[in-house]
Amino acid sequence: MKLKKWLESVLLLLVAMLSGALGAFVGVNIGTDVSDLPSAANVVAILKAHQIGHVRLYDANAHMLQALSNTGIEVIVGVTNEELLRIGRSPSVAAAWVNKNVAAYMPSTNITAIAVGSQVLTMIPKIAPVLVPAMNYLHKALIAANLNFRVKVSTPQSMDIIPRPFPPSTAAFNSSWNSTIYQLLQFLRNTNSSYMLNAYPYYGYTKGDGIFPIEYALFRSLPSVKQIVDPNTLFHYNSMFDAMVDATYYSIGAFNFDDIPIIVTETGWPSFGGADEPDATSENAEIYNTNLIRRVLNDSGPPSQPKIAINTYIYELFNEDKRNGPTSEKNWGVFYTNGSTVYPLSFSGSVQNTGNSSAVFCVAKDGADTDKLQAGLNWACGQGQANCAAIQAGRPCYLPNNLKSHASYAYNDYYQKMHNAGGTCDFDGTAMVTSEDPSYGSCVYAGSSNSSGGAGRSSSSTAAIAPMGSFGASSNLQVPILQSLISVISVFFALVSL
């Protein structure tokens, strides 16, 4: 038994290390207020058919957890708001919850996190005092079960606790929650956990009284004269999604915590609404979620945290027709319960191209102002996060060693990564788009048919929702590899226990 316990610990640590190497991912929330909800086995069949590698449950449904075993799919389980009060008052209740809903299913079911409650501070503020104690009790129970390195604890919160999210640089949490927020952030830092954020540009746009254009909410390009810029940092925001995430980073930073990553546990767009909800359309939902997937999978963060990818869960798998509220509230799903999509949305391979399928490149204009070209090159290789390694001395695109050539490469690398998420080919008037491939010799531009990275994403992003990653991290490992690893070692455990 001691050998088996030791092997289990090694397995969990190994899986955590493998997952930590993974790239950004997009997962899906699974709500259950559905009249004709498929069986757990059929839900998992839909997930596997569309290569969805990360899911969030709003509870710890035994049928779902069993059906997810030996699939490699990473799972966030949920403590419901109804369960929270008892857990926050009793360590023994928390321990029993972990033993029943987490430990009993691991390692065959790949549980990576516990989401404690749902938007507690805004939905049920009266029980906020027990939120962090509940999280502490659950974490201690995970330690006792030797699962704390694999399973993290956090709590999803709404953007509503940040009253003024724009400009992001001045955003701050509602001061009435200062004590609870500080305790929460301290817990997340101490346990190396992520802040869970529910971010909905749909509501930011529809409740914004026309302040921001809908293109900004949908990750679509804006003319240079309409660019959204933070006046304090001069950061350009290509989407409301990025601005919301950055507003949260700045709010966290106001408490002097600068080492807590953010994971977006809910975002999406409704595909249908009532007469007073004209923006809830299948076209807008398709545009939003398609562009969201592209944006997340470029492995970059928002302007203030460019190196921290934004792992994200789309809300949601199915339309929840039993939900109360306006018509749009029942129409956030991306699938019907028979497994067909509500609107065209790619979850594997290259994301569907909604524009011209022919390759388009972004290059520096002839005769462009040299100062502006230099500024554009500096921005693209810096804040713009273009990969400029190829134009360094001794690399394939260093020669010809001139400003126009280097700027063209940097501009194009940025454009290929970001144009589907709202990035433009302008650079203060020094850039232009062209259908002529600017590659030459061994210097291959991103987007070229000769590029191993494809037309706009790095080669590490081979599937829109498939790459398997840990809570707040992820890999170039594909689903079958991690899946096989888990399956093989699970069989080994079974043999050891005989």
C-alpha cells in the first residue's frame, strides 16, 4: 500500500509538470438547466468528438466525473453556492466534500481545480465572510489527501466587483470588499492558484450606453482614429475582453499582488435574444467565439501582462432553456443536445477563416518615414509581442540589414498573430497589406505557404480547444499523449491493487 501511495504521488506530480508545459487553452462550461440534457456518456462523446480538452462543471456530478475518467479531459469541479456555507463553517465538511467529489475519482478523472461558489460577492454577498475560510478548509483537505499540488482552489468572480473597469490602469475592486479581496488574493498567492474571472464583453457593450463600438466587443478591427487607448499607459486595447482582463490585473496590483495569473472561467455571447436584445444573434455569437479562440491561442496576455496567456472557458456547452431571465439567458450554448453546433464554430485543426482564404501579408511601405518605421518596429517587437528572433544578426531574415526589411518582418509577424483578434496593419501609416509573399531564400514570413506555423498561429496551436493544460497553464503535448499516459498508469494502479 505504501508503494501504491508513493506511485500515486509521483503520477500526480508528473501530470502536473507535463501540464505546466502546455500552451494556452480554451475550454467549455457545462451547465445543466437543460430540458433534454444528454446522458453523461453522451456529453463526453460530444466533448471528444470536438476535441474539447478542458471543462468546468458547476457542481461535482458523480455521473459526469465517472464518464470523464480515462479521457485525459481536464476538469474544474464546483462547490455550489448552496454548499458553500456548510463548508465554510466546518473543516470536516470540507474534508468529506474533497474525499467524496475529488479524491474518489483521481487520478483516472483529471480534476485540476475546485471553483468555490459562483460570483459569491455579487450574487450572495451575505455569505462572503465564509468564502475564504471555505477555500482554506478545502485546500487543507487536499493537502491531507496529497492532492494539493495537482488540484488548485479558487473562486469565480464577476467583473461587477470592479465598478469602473476603464481605463484599465485606474481600475480597482469595490472598496467595500477590501478585506475579503485581500484575504482571497493572499490565499491565491500562497497556494499558487489563479484568480478566476467571469468576463462578458456582451454585457460590457449592451450596458455601456454606446460608449464603445460593437466591433471592440467582438474582437474586430477598429480604424486608427477609433483605437481604444488607456490615456495613462498609452496601451492600445484591441478588444474589450483584453481590457477587462487587464482591469482585473490592475485591480489585483492595487493590493500589491503582482504574481497571480488570471484564468477566465466564463465568457461568451448569446445566439438569440428577445425583441429588446438586438445584439444577441447567431452571427455575433459566431464572430465572438471564433475570434476569442483565435485570440486566446496566440499565447499572449493583455498589454500589461503580455507574457501571461489567458486560459479561457466559453460559456457554455448547451443552451439552458430552463434558466430564468430574458430570452438571451437561455441561448449561450454552442451545441444543441444532439451534438450539432448552434452556429459554425471550429474546435479542431485551424479555426475557420471567415475572411478571404488567400494569404495576406503586412509589410512596410516604400518611402515610409524612418522615425515612424523605427517606432513601429520597436513597438511590434516589444509591446506587440512579435517574434523578432529571425531578424537578429546571424538569423535567416537579418539580411538585408535595413529598417524597411526588418520592420516588414516584425509588422507581418504581429499581423498574422493578431489580425483575427483586432490587430491592424497600419503602424502609424507606415504599413500596408499585400497578397504577394515577401518571403525570400531561407527567410520565411509568418503566413507563408512555406511556413510551418501556418497562416497566423504558431505551430504549437494545433487545435482550438484540444491542447491539454493544467489549471492556469498548458503543452505541445496532444490529447492522445496525455490521455494514454493517464490510461496506462491507471491500469498499472489497478494491477498493483490486486
